[in-house]
Amino acid sequence: MGRRHRGRAISGIVLVDKHQGETSNGVLQRVKRLYGAAKAGHTGSLDPLATGVLPICLGEATKFSQYLLDSDKGYLTTARFGARSNTGDAEGELTEVAAPDFDAARLEQVLEQFRGPQQQVPPMYSALKVDGKPLYKLAREGIEIERKARSVVIYELLAEGYNGEEAQLRVLCSKGTYIRSLVQDIGDALGCGAYVKTLRRFRAGPFEETQSYSIEALEAIRETSGHEGLDALLIPADQAIAHWPEVSVGDTSAYYIGQGQAVMVPRSPASGWVRIYHQPEAGERLFLGIGEIDDDGRIAPRRLIVR
């Protein structure tokens, strides 16, 4: 027999404003308990040091968490210049302290080097796994291994103030970008080292920090309005991929899609992934899931909502 999930069959995305010091999994478990959800998952960890937007997917929305993990992100980070940290952030041991000696114009010159496509080496203090073991666990054991550089894109990198020791950097970047590595590399290019003093994620895919709620706010809503109040905060799962093209199908095609069969849909995109909606002759338009255009031009279902 398959494993049975205890809890409510509630689906959607809730955006949590994670506090500093909290782990992403700790936030996930608290949200799952508040909602009494049978199933929950987050969309990529934020370091305990970091604050900001952490999307939590409940129920059927967990099927689309990978696409939020793969989405672009936005961060605000305070870079502290003139020292290096063994973890790349303020929680590590500071080493090689050296007074920074550059002005705002020089900082801008260096930032320009890091805009656009980059090859970035992940830090040892990261959740990236090698042979099934997170790098940060190896780092804590004093083990450092060679890491392969990965391709990332820095769409925007702006210094919002520099006082001779620190600068707040605004970063819009592709998936897989490590802000600690970025700050360290900028410090190395300036010749004085740098580490992340503070870090806040203000955007995760299509979602902004203004849409998020602290755990305390969620607890207060649960206390005053129960599950009904919490459920009203949920964002539909299809909003995680709202930038994808959409197609609508009628009753017959919706039936075959539900059976896992590919269907022809007029005026569909020639290739790629799509959101699939069922538009019955009478009734509410429903999100069915996602599909991919196959070699015959048909829409092949890949992940479907179960109702």
C-alpha cells in the first residue's frame, strides 16, 4: 500500500518572509502545521543568515516547485569590504583583514565586470551535494574539494550607496547564483576581499516581498480566522509559471489529457512548455497542469493537477 498523507488536501502557494536565523526547513514545517496540510515543500533553501521571500508550496502546488527553484531571483546584500570570511558571510571566521582603498568610481568599474553571463564557482559553505553529502558538511570537517564552475547570469548589479567599508548591492540573477561567491569575487577583484554582512531576497520568480507574510502574521491569522483565513492567502499554483504560454482545451481533449495522452490543440506554440486549461462549454475554467509540445506538434501532458 502507498503511504497515506495525514492532513488537509489544501493546495496553493504561500509566501513567507523568512527571518534571520530561521532555517528554510524549519519555516516549511511551521507553515505545514499551521495549515494542517497533508503535503508541503519549499522552492530552494535560503541560508539561516538570509531573510526574505520563501515560497512554500502546499498539496498539488508542490508539483510545480521545481519551476520556482529554476526561476530568476532578486537580492539585496550588504557587502563588507576589507576582510574575508571562511564561510563567505558574517557567520564565519574573519581572515585577512585589510583596509579597503578604492572609491565609488572604482567599485562601479569592478561591478561592470560581473554583469551579464558569468562562470561562478559554488562556495564550500553551500547546500550543493557531492556524492550525496552537502558541501557545507565537508567544509565543517575541514575538507575542501574542487568545485566545477557553473554558468549564471547577473542581469542587474547596482551599488546603492558606498561608505568606504560597505555597500548595499542590488542583484537580479539567474537560478544557481551564489551571492556569497559573487561578493567574494568582487572583493577579490578590488584587492581587499569582501563578505556578505546581510542578505535579503526580495523576489523569487514572479513573487515579490510585498506579497509575503511573516510566520507571526500567519499565526495571528490562524488564531483569529482559522484555516479559512489562511486559505485566503494562498496563491494558485499556476501563478508560479504565469510567464509560460497557455492553451485552452475543451471537454474531449481535457479527457484525453487526463488519461496521459497527447492531443492536438489549434494555434498552440510550435515548441516548449505550456500551461493547460480546461474551458468547458459551461462551467469554470480550470488549470489542468503543464505540458510540452512533442515532435508531432501535439501537447503531451507532463504534470497534472489531481482534484
